[in-house]
Amino acid sequence: MRKENTVIVVLAVLAAVVAATWLILVAPAYTGNEINMPRGVTSLSKSHYDLHMIVLWICVVIGIGVFTAMFVSIVLHRKSRGYEAAKFSHSTTAEIIWTIIPVIILVALAVPATTALVRMEDASDAEMTVKITGFQWRWKYEYLDHDISFISALDTASNAARQLGSGIDPESVPNYLLNVDKPLVLPVGKKVKFLITADDVLHSWWVPDLGWKRDAIPGFINEAWTNIETPGTYRGQCAELCGKDHGFMPIVVIALEQAEYDAWVSNQHADSADHQQDIERLWTRQELMQRGESVYASSCATCHQPDGQGLIPAFPALAGSKVATGPVDLNIDIVMNGRAGTAMSAWREKLSETDIAAALTYTRNAFGNATGDVIQPITIARIKRQATEQGTAP
Ligand SMILES: [Cu+2]
């Protein structure tokens, strides 16, 4: 090769290497946006990251090789320099080489990839289990070993800012749309098994720092596991288009050291004793109206609208509605079990007994509805228990 040609080849290879390295390693530092996948905080996420980097660098090397060969051929062997196109139609040697080399690369990559997949699926020997249920549009977490269960929904600040015409600048809300009222709390250094399902439509539980996502499918239980190595707060969201508020069901995981986690568990048990007392005591109408107003704002107003006028025809008005001013039993049934064929979903598992009672009392006495009814949490608890005992609970 002439000296001038060698220089062109070397320059082309150098340019390709610099471009690839800049894109992968340097650009994110300038743009402030990580364009690569996160390394995460679990052994799974780290092994996925390493696997991803190996594949990426192999692709980079292949890309540099192919593009260098292509551009060098185009530049050096161009027609204006007197080159004539070759006339051969095929080359058995070349075909064997370009089949065998990719096969070797693919087989070599399949080994670590399969190992990672097998490890991901192995939830055996877990030290604790959390059942995750997706609802439109919130998550329910049940700690099967601790008798703790709660619903986790979009935080109030994000929820207020997302409403059309709220006048709140989303930029002013910390972790806008990535924050919840009650995060999933887990201990670090423990293998935690997840049983993931859904109660209405398909959802998908996804926290990038844990290194995987898993579909939540009604009538089906998917398994996954994690073992978080670093304490911290990790955010994610539902990753399956699940209806109109799909973008508003974030996930927050807080990983605590074992001692702090144990303290959190005791706190939860104390809270649940309080909840039980809340259900059993008799509430005044004013207390229920007050609580009902905030339950309505966070859970009902998106569809039925803050003024109770609804969005006809999909979401009927509650102001003056036959249901909200008619027989109490029917109203309770619709709120708890939903209404087939309409957008009204069942709230029995999505809200506590106290919140359902408060929301019902509120909607039957607000927006000009003046039934004077007071629905006690204990009534809702009794109906729920009866449905479970009779096996009529959906
Ligand atoms: Cu979802």
C-alpha cells in the first residue's frame, strides 16, 4: 500500500474509534443525560449491565471494522483513480468466513446471556416475599411474611400539578410523576421474592435500578426477585400501557439497613392497629366529609371531575345523579365492585374501608346532593367480610 493510502486508513480507523468512544463514554457527561443503561444496585442489575457492555463493545468493534473497510474501499478504489469494478460473482471462502465468524460470536454471547436469564428466574431461597398487584392506577404491596399490606399511589403534589389548568408548574414539584404516597420499603442484603399480578388490565412493574421489569397480568402470577446492595431510594413506573392514567402510576422503592427496616415494620404494625380502630369506631358526619373530600380529590375527581359534573358520556356526573342520591346499598355496591361494561372500576381493594365510607358519605352530601346519609367504615367492613365469606367477592 502506498504511504498516502496507509495514512487514510489509519485516520479513518482513528476517527471511528474516537466517535464511538465519545458517544458512549464522553457525551453523557456533557449533556447531563445518561444515555447508557444504569448500573443499578443489585447483583442482577450489575451482571445485566456488564453483559450489555460486553455486547456493546463487540458491536462497536464490528461497526468500526465494517465501516472502515467500506469507506476505505470507497475512497481508495474510486473510479476517478482508474479502478475498474471486479467481475467475480461469488466466493466460497468469503461466504464460509462471514458465516462462521458471526456464529462463533453469537454462540459466545449466548453463554453469559443464558446464564443471566437462568439466574433471573431462580427465586428460590428467598428470605421474604412481597406480593405486588397492579390496579388502574396504583400498586398494592402485601408483605406475606409480616402481615403488612398497603396501596401505593401517585403523591398528592404530582397529582395536583398534573391536573389541567392547575396552574402549578410541574418543574417545581420534586420528582414530578416519580413519587408516591407510600413507597415499597425493603431491607438491603436480603433476597426478596416478588409475586406480581394485576387485578384489572396488564401492568408492568419496573424499577431500572433493580435491573428488570415484570408484567403484571390478571389471573396470572409472575415471579421475580431482588437483593438490593445499597441503601437508597429507587424510582420507576408502570411500563405497560394500562389505560388513561398509565403515566401516573410510579413506583418508589426505599432500601433500608436491616435495623431501620425492622423499625419500619414495627411502625407499620402500629399503624395497622390504628387503621383497625378507625374501622371499628363511629365517625361523625363532619369527619367523614372532611376525609371524603381528600379521598374524592385523589381517587375520584380525575374521572368524575372536582365539581362532580363528570365528563359525559364516559364518566357520569355525581351531582344530582340517580346513584349518588338513590338507595345507599346500590351506591355502595357500585363503588366497591365497579360496574361491568363501564369505566367504573371496583374500589374494594384499592381503598381502605374508611376511605370508601368517607368517599361515599362525601359524594352523597356534596355537589348539591343532600341525602344526609352517613356511611360508617364498619358498614363497609361488614359488607366486605360477608362477600368474602359467601364467596361472592370478585
Ligand atoms: Cu399500569
